[in-house]
Amino acid sequence: MEKDARRRCSGWASSIACVALGLSATLLTPFSLIAQELPPGPARPQSHDQQSNNKTLRAETELTLVGTTVTDPLGRLVTGLEQNNFRVFEDGAEQEIVRFSSEDVPVSIGVIFDMSNSMTDKIDKSRLAAVQFFRTANPQDEFFLVDFNDRAQLDSSFTSSVDDLQNRLMYTSAHGQTALFDGVYLGLSEMKGAHNTKKALLIISDGGDNHSRYSESDVRRFVREADVQIYAIGLFEPGGGPTPEEQQGPGLLTDLTESTGGRMFVVRNLNDLPDIATKISMELRNQYVLGYSSGNHARDGKWRKIKVKLNPPKGLPPLTVYSRGGYFALGH
């Protein structure tokens, strides 16, 4: 973010200068200190100072990081907020924010591309949108590409070569049914090999599923465990389409994205696709990251609900916060 974007907004008129094109989002990552193996031999008892230092180091490394996006009533991205504008709650208990940043960091991104028959008349514009998204990358970003129709397949594992990804997209055609759940599941599985802490999927689809091996509940469970933010570009037919799965598509993609702190962008004009892809890329790179050390020290592996609230500067209109709904605590 530019330096002048960091100034606090005061008043609706001046806040426009602090507002960029919109997003939603969130990302959180529990970090744990990993002990190195020591060579064989008797262990010396630690001094009081050593024990104190270990406790301090452990407290500093076991942070939960919550990626957060703020938008104005027009859906535009709000930048320039400060740490004291945010409050974080875990299972209803307020947590102390001990780390705050809004830096652009490298991202590992998977594009999940719908190549089913219903995309036939949208495929060319969708390819252009995907390429535009790739071309907004930073040098340290990495991408992979999954496409799906009757089945999901990995077209390209992690790479930073936009030309290679573009070539792979251009030599595919739309046909077959829609294995959307399988595509998302494959994308989440591939993300385990990511080299960056910040991870995201972008789904480009007209929604619905009629041919997956994995169920909706399988995918939802995997999404909760994966710590990957999901965005979607929805290319829906007017009225929702002729089939039940097409009619369920908007609700499905909305639920799937918002549960991770991302969101879905509905495309009403195919010519808008490249601009929407650029907006999503901007949102991924303009998020607030809130870090806290949980007051709940139990290593029980249970789901912990997160809620981010705002203390906005005076004079701003109502703002919307997007962040992931929770995480699984570390186990024993």
C-alpha cells in the first residue's frame, strides 16, 4: 500500500480517497514452533532464564494470523485503517492483537477452471480473465491450474510462468458434465505443496455440480481444514439456468467462498471478466493481517470460531468486514 493510503480516513468525502476497488477476504494461519532434533547425549537441565526465553519464543511463534478485508457500501476496498480500528474475538472472548500489517506478500494461487459443456459460449472470455489474473502476479507468486468437466485434472503444477499457463488454457475445449467439487478438492490437495504462507483458490465457473466423486459435505470439511482463501467468478444464466444444479450454483459458490473469508463476484457482462479478475488480484494483495496469541491454550484439536469487528474512524459510512470463520486448534 502506498504511504498516503495509510492515513486515517475522516469523513465520508475524504474517505473516498482511502477506498479502492472492492473485496472481501480472509486468511488465518496457526504457526507452531518446530523443535530441531538434538544429537544423542545427556540433556542438561535448563536454567530459569532459558526456560523463560523458551516460553517467550513459544508465545511469539504460536500466533493465529487472520487476513481481513474491509469494504464500503459500494463494495470498494477500504485501505488506511490502523490496528486500533480492529477487534478480534475467538469463541466470543476478545483477544489481544499483537501483530498488525497490510503488506503485499507472495501468494500461492490455484485457478480452478470450469471446462464443462455449459461454458461453451463463455470459454473465450473466461480464458482471457484467467490470463489477466495471472498477469497481475508479483515475481514471487506461484500458480497452478486445475480444469474440470467430467473429471478434474491438474493441467499445471506450481509455476511462475504465465506464458506456460496461458498456453495450457488455450488448447482446451468445453465439453462434458460438471465435476466442480472434484476440482475444488484437487485444488486444495495440490495446495499442500505451496511454498508461500498465503494461499488462495480462484474458481471460474457457472456454478453447480452434477458429476463429482466427492460430495458437497466432503469439500466443505476439507475447506475448513485447509486454511486456503477461496474466491469465485460466477457466470450464471439469467434466472439461474434450466437445471437444478445451475440454480443452486450461486448459493453454493457464495457459501463456499465466504466461509473462507473470500467472496464471489457475479459476472453480468462477459466483457467485464478481465476487470473482475484484476479486482480479485488487488483484494488478495490489499488485506489487513491481524495476529493474536489465543487465550485458550488447550491443544484439543477443536474448531475455534473467529469474529473480527471494527472500531471505524468517525465519519465513515457503514463498513463490511470479511474474514475467515475460524480454525482448528493444534492437537496434542
